[in-house]
Amino acid sequence: MKTLYFIFFLCCFQILSAQTNTNFRLSKQYFVRGDAKIIGNTILSKYKKKSFNNKFVINDVVKMKYVDIDNDKSTFSSSQATLKIPKNTKKIVNATLYWSAIYSFNRGVKKRKGNNIVYRGNNVRDKDIHKIKFKTPNNTYQNIEGKVLYDGFEKSKNTDNAPYVCYLDVTDIINKNQNKNGVYTVANIKATQGFTTGGSSGGWLLHVVFETESGTPKFINTYHGINTISKKPLQIELNGFKTVKEENVKAALTLATLEGDSGLGRDQCLIYNQKKEKFIPLKNKLRPARNFFNGTITINEENFKDRLPYNLNNLGFDIVETDLPNQNNQILTNATTSLKLKLQTKSDRFHLFFASFKTEVDSVFFKDKKEIEERNIENKIKINGLLVKDSKYINGITDLTNKEIAIKKNINIPNLKSGYYIISNVFSNPDFAEKWKDFLKNKNHTPITFVNPENQWQYVSIFNNLDKNKAILELEQLKKSEYFKDLWIQKINLD
């Protein structure tokens, strides 16, 4: 029986409270008999190689410098972490590398001005934040180029404390290596050294989804981008799954943030208790309920030790993986299909750039998802990540199967010229949008993409014109192509 991994192309989560820098969105979702692991490390500290373990310090007062442990002259920053997946692993389904940091300028200083401390930068910054070095176990460095998900330096509100996040699918790189387990090293991640408002921070993480010989059916998803939590809480509702009908529901949550001060409290991660109908704070012996994001890298109630340097205080770089405390199915009940999270702070801001949720799912639900994927393959509706055309499996997208010409109501998108745009496809995942664009280019089209701010989906357009009649005539011609089944016209900046 061939193995299939069903990846949702629709946005199956909802951000209920908008925040500064919001572009946090669904990346990938899997139904797989297996599990997921995460490793990572910081790239900034007080020391170049020595561990930093002082937990009673505010990040602003530490003069940051690059961690560089590899004794390689070609790198200016480097850190390591060790991956350990089960021996009965059949296949790595996906491995994605993320790197994120505060990067307003290369180096900053602080000076006293009267009774105040003033932070200033040197106004110099490298543009190539997406270019780094990556080393798999028992191999040499290779240069890689990721995709920039967000760069706060381009946003005027964040020039004094600009976070960025990049990522790259490294599944093929890791699968080519005979040794999947072992030490992974990431180098030349750029960040602000010295001092900056709120303190600089940065690091990397590797998220690995794998299938095992005897794995239980699981739902695993990932989200990425940047969302800054400060004055208002961020609430996220996860869905797209169905938990087991009987027995205890097992689930886990992974989050990665920047600027989590060990010495500042009052930031929280809350989860909705479905039986008590209220939010309750997550906590353990390393992460207090009112100082949850505290510059640590932890798995449940233990520090993740298989890394170099092994810092107990990572000065604002935070990775947490924790099983949900679901005794008596208080948080996730049997056969439930959603989960609510809330992140908030009352003392300092922090930047969420990665999240993942996994849970065991109902076996019938799991089987149905595979059958949907099999049907898609049989009908050849998987070309470069095309949306499923059977409307009963499309949640939240309407009128895509309408045979009549549909002109959608106007949406306003900054920096996009006005007109009537012919939309060929919609994706929640920008990777799939890029693949579809490549497919269209090979067919001699000139596609463009834009993000609808109302739903954060990627729209792929193949024609636009201020004349509505010209757009309609073009759409009629395009509908004759065998690979265009669902087209519509979108009004942009016309009201």
C-alpha cells in the first residue's frame, strides 16, 4: 500500500485578534502515522562559546555578540543541536529549517542622556538575511538560500527593533544524507550585536515530520510568520482535525518566539479548557504561568541539552515543546475538532514566529483524509498543489465551481494597481502559490501573486485590466484551456 501524506491547502486556523506585524499563517498540515521532532539553538549571547546561565537579567543590559562554536573562518556565527528520531523511522516526510532574529542594524550602542538610556544603531544592515550555511551530520557546510517570510526592517514602526523570519524546506537535503540522526549546525545567521531597544535575540529551529513502522494516526500542522504580542492578546483557533472518539486525547504544542526575557514576568500562554469553558495558563517547573516565554529551550519539563552552546538563558530566543495537560480530557475532549490558544503579556512585547500542533486523531477520520487524497491523485487534481475541486471538501471558499462568470466584490490592496484581475487559484501556503506560478510560466502566462488582507490567502492572477469587458473576454478565452477549470474576476482598488 502506497504511503500518502495529505497536505491541506486551505487556511485551517483563525487569528481572532489582530496584532502588530501580523502575517502569521498556516504553513503545512499532515495526517501521518508517525510523529514530529524539533531541535534548535540560539545564535546570540553574552559569550562567543561559553554557556550563559544567568536567569536574573534583562536582555537590554547585555552586550550581545554572535555565538560561534565551529572554529571555521568562513562563519561569523554558528551553533549546533542534535536530532534523535526513532530507529524504526520509515521516512522523513518533511523537514523545514527556520531562522529568525532581531536585526535593525549590524551593531548598536547605548548611551545615557540625562536620566534616560538611549539606544542607537550604526545604520548598516546586510540585505541577504535569507542566505546562511547549513551542515548535516558528518558533512561539511553547504550554502543555502531561504525565503523571507517577514522583514520588520521594511516596516517603519519596527526600525528600532526589527524582527525577521526566514525558512527553507530541507527535506531533500536531509534525505540524501545517510545519517539522519546526529549534530546539525547552522551558521551565518544575521542579527544585531551590541545593544538595541528591548534587547537583540536570534536563533534557528529544525522541525522534522516522520513516519514510523508502527505509528499511530496523527494530525500535525505548522504555522509561521511574525506576530508581535504587546498590549493586546493574540487568540488563535486551530482546527482541521478530529480527536479520538474514546480514551484520553494526547496532544502537544510547540511555539518559538523572540524577546522572551528571563528576568521579566507577566507573559502567558493560555489554552481553552473545553469542560470548564475558560482559558487556563500553561505552566511547568521551567516555565511559570506568568513568565512562560523566558528565553529557554525546553521539551516538557526539561531543558533541551543536546546542543552547543547549552545555555540556560538564551537571552530572548525561546523554543517550547510541551504535552498538553489533558487529564480527563479537560482541554481536548473526545471527537473534538478545534482548540483555542491565547498569548498575552503585560510587561514586555514578544514576537511569535513559529507554532506547531499535533494530536492523535480518530482512525476513521484519518482514513477519510487518505481517501480524499487518493481521489485527488486519480483525478489528477494535484498539479503543483491545486485546490481540491470537489466543493464539499472546500471549507470557506465559495463560488469556485460556479460555471458563470463571477466578479467578486472589491478588495483594497496597497501598492497594487487598480483593475479587474482574473484569479486562477488561491492558496494558504505561499510555497504552493510559487509552484503554481512556475507551472503557469511554463505555459507562457505571466502570473502575479498578491495577499488578500481579509483572509491572508495567496491569490494567483494571470490577467488584469481597468476595462471590465476586456477582462471578461480574456476569461472566456482562458476557460478553454484544460488546466483552467475555475476562474473568476476580482475587483481590486476600484471602490
